[in-house]
Amino acid sequence: MNFLITFYIYPLVKPIIVSDFLGFSLDNPRDSDEVSFVKRFLLDAYEGGGLKFPIDSDEDIVTLESILERFFNNFSVVDDYVKETFSTYDREQIFDFIAKIWVIARYGYEDQYEAPILSQMRVDELDNIGILILEDDHPTVRNSNKLLDYSYLLSLLIHTAGTDYFGESFIVDYSEFRKTIIRDPWFHFFTYGGASTHFKEGGLKLQEGFRWSFLPGIQNDLVSTAQLLDQVLEEGSTEKLLYVANILRIVGYEVNDVKVRLLMLTSIIELLLTHSPNFNRYNVEDSINKQFQLKASILIYQNDRNRDINAVQQRLKTIYQMRSNIAHGNFNEIAKYVKNLTKKQNQQEYLDDLVVDLYVYVRAIIEEFLKDHTFVEFLKKT
């Protein structure tokens, strides 16, 4: 099963290419094995104590079936494939049906291997199913990790959550060799139902921050951003962008400590914009700090000229100070900064706010890199 599971739900006539260069696409399960796999994932989550709605009811309450009906009533009038797909709906097979319209993210095969490399076999104590544990450098593991990394980069660039974004991906992530669920898929099924109620003929009337979590609301932006990424990847920036994607995945998926998140997100701006100065002529830390503030401010302002460039520069100065304090273990200075943050109601500040701003700044810089990577690379050298 060379795919991961997303939080999107929609019947697709054909796959949506999210990277032709890397071989990634969004699709529905297309055969019985894929449907069974996704169904098992959904049932595991449903029975595992997450957000659990009744399957159906004669009462006027939210159920799995009522959510599907709401979606069908709104979208079948504008999408013939939705109407065709729902003609096969059977209440007795509702989980199979939901699995069929759930969106998966496919990653390609590599020609150099024929069969899985078995490093060890274990038996899951819960269900007695044998599971292959593959080495980290096995092509299947490597490609799935690459897709997961890439999803964090693409999610950063397409999300509509603004300052509410804290590093999420559209992948909910489940695979035989990872057996991990990042988020409850049934929460997204509920939001999918909510989005359906906001559909009006001629377009979606969704709150902007919510729009990216519903595939019809973001599909055009997703495709155009993916094409732009592909173009820059093909022009020689593959290693750099996938390295950034890997950092974004680690920060969003594996790290909870706000100090580590701040340090790693700051490193993305450093690697894209700063260079090592002449050790004999400059104080290295001071030089990189000045480069960081100046170059990042220029690109962030260029990305959105409604921003106050002086305010951006001051915020970057604070971010770099905190980055240096974290890197050098000056935790007393960090504690002083936190202590002096505003505590007034409706104005309360946290160290996490720097991470939120970093996501905004990193996105702006990457967008400028995609528009004109030659200019950004020139800026890095100066």
C-alpha cells in the first residue's frame, strides 16, 4: 500500500497531482485491498475512543449518515461524479462507502526493488496480524517519509489558517510500517460535514481560516502551488526544499518543546538567507544576526507590502535573540523575556507567539523563493 491517508474527503474522478516531479498525487482508494485498508484505519479510529457519532438515527441528530446526506444534497447538484458515486451508497456498508471517498496521498514505486526487505517480523499483540518492520533506507519507507515531509511544506504554503496555523499537515498518516495516527480522522469527517452546509451554488462560503481543510475549497490553490513547487524542484532546488520540508515535518510532527520549535524554524530562514562571514573580519554571530534581520525583512515585506517593515525587523530581532539564548543555553534570559510578556486580558503573550510569527515569516520567504529563487540565492550571497 504505497499511500498515506489525508484528512480530505471527496469522490475524485481522477487523481490530483501534487508533485509530478516526486511522483505524489491525491486519489481515492481504487481497488478492494485499498478500500479495506482505509476502512480498517477508520474503524480503528472509530472504535478507539475518538470523536464518535452514531451511524444513523431516526432522531434529528448528527450521524455519519446525516453528514453524508448533507454533503450529497449540496454537491450532487454541481458535480455529476458525486451523484454517480452516491448512487452506490448502502447503509449496511457505510464504512466501506466512506473509505471509498476518503482521499489518500500516493507515492510512487522505485524500479530498483522487487520485494520488501524483511528486517524482522513481530506479531501485534492486539490483533495477531504479522507486520513487516522495514529498514529506514528501504524505498517504501524512504518514499513515504519523503511524502510526509513534502506534505508539511505544501500545507505551510496552502493553509488558510493565518496566525492560527501551528504546523499541521493534511496527512493524518497511517501505514503498515509506521502504524501512527497523527489526528483523529473523524474530527475531519465532522468538519467535512460542516463545510458541506456552507456550500452555496456557485461557490463555497467558508470562513477563510477553515477553507484549506475542505478539498473543494482549496483544490485550485493546491494545484497551482504544487506546480510552482515542481518547477523549482526541477530547476535544481530539490535537496534544499526537501531539507526544509523535513525540518517542517520534525517541528510539526515530532517536537513539542516550544524552544526547539523556535530554534528549528529560525534555522530555515538562516539556511535560505544567511552565509558564513569572514571569520577574520566579522563577529560571526553578530554578522549572521544582521543578515537574518535585513534579508528576511526585505523578503517578508516584498511578500506583503501592507506589513510594517520596521515592526517585522524588530520581531525578527527578538526571534534571533531568543534563538541565540536557546542555542547557548541562556535559559535565564528566556525566563526574563517570558516574565516581561504582556499578561493583560485579551493581550496575553506567550513564547509560542514567536513560533506562530515564524511560520508566517517562513511561508513568506519560501513563497518569494518559489517566485524568484535566483534573486533569493543572490540575496543569500550578499
